[in-house]
Amino acid sequence: MTKFKLEVLADKYKIVCFPVDYNLDFAKLLSNSKKDFLNISQSSDELSIICNEEFQFESFTTDINVDIYNDKLKIEAGWKAFRILGTLDFGMVGVLSSILNLLAKKNISILAVSTYNTDYILVKEEKLREAINAIEDSNIAEFTEYRQY
């Protein structure tokens, strides 16, 4: 398997779970978000957004009664993200699983998100150094220059 290059993103992230009927102005949200990474997922019972920890949603709601939702929001902060650099072909098999299996063996919980071009892996901030060391020691991937985490 090819040795992949990974990049740690500078920001800290939070995962916010909204009630499915929470009204957000998505065009405004997208135009005002940091561009490094933002993920929006919706299912029949939730709307989840992964965004910069500093991001505030109150100004992006289209619901004048936003306060009724505050007690229904679930927020998990303190995540760091890294991504596989380059564009991954859909025919490539095992790229993400090789990293995730390694982290699972080290008892590091993850959240994985795939886009059209690549994969992102989020780990809790306090586990980032351990994740980096495990991946680099395994020789399946290497990180580009990064600050000391």
C-alpha cells in the first residue's frame, strides 16, 4: 500500500446535533464559515454539523424562536482533525480502514468523514499526539509539517 501524507488542520472542532426541524439559513452559514473544514449531515432524526469550535449558530437561524431549541442541542467540543492529502480515487481500497484499524488498536476513538476528494479523521484533542505517533510509527502514513501538538 502507498504511504499516504496526512495534514493536521489548525482549528479545533465541535460536533453539533440539532433537532431535525431546526431552521438554519444554509447559504448564509456556508458563506460565513471558515473554509478549512465544515461538514453538514442530515438524517430523518437529526441534523449534525462539524465546524470550527468558535462558530456560533444563532445568527444563522431562520427561526425567530431559536431559544426553544437551546436545551435540545447536543454539542461535543474538543476535536482535532487531520486529512489525507491529495485526491483519493474511488477505486482505492483500504485507505481509511488501515488508519482507523490502527487507531482502534490504540483505543483512540475517532469520527471519520469522507468527501468527494478525500477523508478526514477527527480525534479528541487530548488523543491527537498519541494518534500522530501511532500512525507515523506504523509507517502507513506520514504527516506534513505540523506544530507540536
